[in-house]
Amino acid sequence: MSAFRYTFYAQEVIFGPGSITKLREASERFGGHRIMLCTTAHARSRGHVTAVEDALGERLVASYESVRPHVQDTQVAEALTLAAEYQVDALIGLGGGSTIGMAKAVSFELAEQQSEPTARAATASGWPLIPIVAIPTTYAGSEMTPVFGVTRHVDGVAHKVTVTDARVTPRLTIYDPLLTLDLPPLMTASTGINAVAHCIEALYSITRNPLSSAAALGGLRAMAQALPCCYVAGDDLEARTEMLTGAFLAGTALANVAMGLHHGICHVLGGTAGVAHGDANGVMLPHVMRFNLDATAPQLAQAAEAMGIPLAGQSAEAAATAATQQIADWIRDMRLPQRLRDVGVREADLPALAQLAFASRTVQNNPKAIGDVAQMEKLLRQAW
């Protein structure tokens, strides 16, 4: 790694048990006086919305509490109408990747409506008119990245469109491990594997850099012990805190590198086939790691070491294989789906999904070249 480029984002991160109580004070630093919350009914039932209401008081002027997975275009339109009605000056995404993605999408669209359309920003020199606060209660990682996706519906076909723009990077991220203590085992497992996938893809990204690699390895070290513990004992605050630390590092690692084959496929499976992002990660990650192994063995050997796998006397290829097997074992032991057929993908849909994935710019950024659609379809059939 002799040359690289890195963009620093102007973010404030507040981490620690009880940090949700600092929301009002922190929002004052960027002038948030009329704030809208994007979240789910489940977050309301878990008491998380009440925590935000208590922290913000009268500054919270609107709530959109029906966010569905994969940020649906129809819901973005609904949330935009609500934001305009209440003249909001900041947005909060509370929950997983979809709620934070909704806040990003609404902020982006409001900025486009209220100013002259501009080219996508590679740096954070021009912040959107509506700042974003991210309060993650899963391990999805969107809170640290300049990326969001919206599922567009055209002629009855759903397709996930991904936008990368530095201006949608959350201005403030609050990590409160207390908000993760009631995260169910299955959601802990699926979003946890999502965070592991962020580390793996960042480690061998074609645009990796020293900071992304260090963050990815630190994230894997934290999660290797914490994830199995959180799955078994969700009320273990120490483990939840360590797991959230790992997710923070994973999101940081992925924020400034090009994603590859794994995330490209998962976006297609989510946007077109309706597969939950965590489930798509669990099914595809071991298969993609095996596919990439001959091109990425040195980086995956580093992953193995970070995960606590003994490397004495092993080749890089053997260590990489051991890392892949360890992740596959986690997926099995946490009872996540292991086949595409188990998450509702029909065999007849595989050729079309392969075509969409092959056309993805993200897939074409993979460290191992994807030569044709047949390779994509073969990989999907192996996972089916």
C-alpha cells in the first residue's frame, strides 16, 4: 500500500452508556431547533422514542415512525411532506440502517429542493441544509458513512439506487449501549455479521488505506468475542458496549473505501428480491470470501489473526480459509440463514439477479475481477 487517498468527515461522535441524554446539548452545536425523527413503531414499543422525546423536549417537532426496510421511495416522499410541513432544520435516524438511511435520503432531497442541484460532494465542504443525527440501536454501520440507498419502483420492478455524497454523513452520532440491551438475538446476529462484513470488505478494498485497515482489524478484535456473547446474553452491558465499539470501527473502516462484490450482491438481493440486509450478509459473506480468497489471502490472514485464530506455521491461504470458516461457524451457531432459498429467493430469479449484480459499479470494484455474468450466476447458485 504505497499510495492512498483519505477524506476526513466533520463528525461528532458521543459514545457511552446513557449518552442519549446529551442529545439536546449536542444538537445546539449545529443549530437544531426544529427536529424530525425517522424511526419505526418497534423503536417506540422498545421505549427508545420516549428517550429521544425526553432528551429533546419541544425541539422534537415531528416523527415519522413507519420506516420499512431498504428505504422505500414512497416512504421517502411521505417523510419529505412531513418535514416540509413542520419546517424542520435537522433530522434524526433512530434504529438500524434503514431508519438512518431514511434520514439521509430526506436530508438529501430537501437540500436538492431548497438549493441549486450540485454535483455529488467528494468532501464535506458543503453540508446539507438539514443536518443528520444518527442514533444506532443495531450494528448496521450507516451512522459513519456518506452512503445511502433508496429502493425505487419502476414499472413494477424494484431496484436499489445507492448514492454516495459526503454531505449526508451524519453530523452527530450517538452510541448508547443501553439502547442495544433489548436487541433480539436474531437481530444481534444479523446486524453483527453485517458489521463483520464491513471489516472484511474494508480490509481488502481496492482503495484501502492505513486508517481503514487499522479500524477494520480493531473492529474484528472487538467483535470476535463480543458478538457470540451478545447473542447468548443480550443484557451483558460490557459485551454490548464492546460490540458497539466494534460496529463503530467497522463503519469507520467502510466509510472511506470502495465496497466490492459482497455489498454489491447484498444491495441487489435487498432492493430487488426483498431480502433483509442482515440475512443477505449472513448467506453471502462466506461465499464471497471464498471467491476472493486467491486475490485477498494476505488481508484475510490479518483478519484471522485479529479474530484470535492461531497462525503459527500456516500459510496466508490457510489462515484466510480459517477466517472464512470461523465466520461461517458464527453464522451457523447463531442460526442465521445459510442459503438463498431460505430467505425467499427463487432459483428462477438467479439469472436476473446475476445480471443486475454484474452491472453494479460496486461489484466491479471487487479486488478480484468479475469477468462475466456467468461468474455471478455461478456464485449465486452456490449460495442458493
